[in-house]
Amino acid sequence: MVSTEQLSASRLPEPVLDDIDKRLARLEGQVRGLRRIISEGAGCKDVIHQVAAASAALDKVGYRLIAAGMNHCINEPDSPMTSDELEQLFLKLS
């Protein structure tokens, strides 16, 4: 298992972190919008479409992190993660 110290020692590159932050900010907006349309009494079809969109956006955040991990963590000389650990993380997303 990878410790918190190991993960923070192998910080992802800033462009990746910026991309993840932007994706999460959009996702926050989607969730706020979802809460709003539910409180306004939107129909089931509209709510399900928005839930599916938010779910897909969250999946993309996870995939982006795994892709960055494969490119960054594995290629580092003293990588805190093995390829098996990255595979296990990837499989958690499915």
C-alpha cells in the first residue's frame, strides 16, 4: 500500500493538477445544477441525464489521474508506486 508521504513526495506535474482542478470545478457546477433542477421539480428524464453527465465527468477525473500516474509515477527512478499498484487503482474505477 502507498503511504500518504509517498504520494505527496511524488506530486503530479502542475499541468495535470490544473486540469484536474478545472474538471472538479466543472463537476461542482454540474452537481449544483443537478440539485437545483431536482428542487425545481424537473422530470426524471432530465435528472437522469444530468446524473449520467456528472458521473461521466467524475470518471474522467479518475482516468486522468491514473493516466498521469502511469506517465509520471512509474517513470520516476524512486517511484512510490509499482505497476501492480497502478493497475489496482485503475480497476477501482470500473
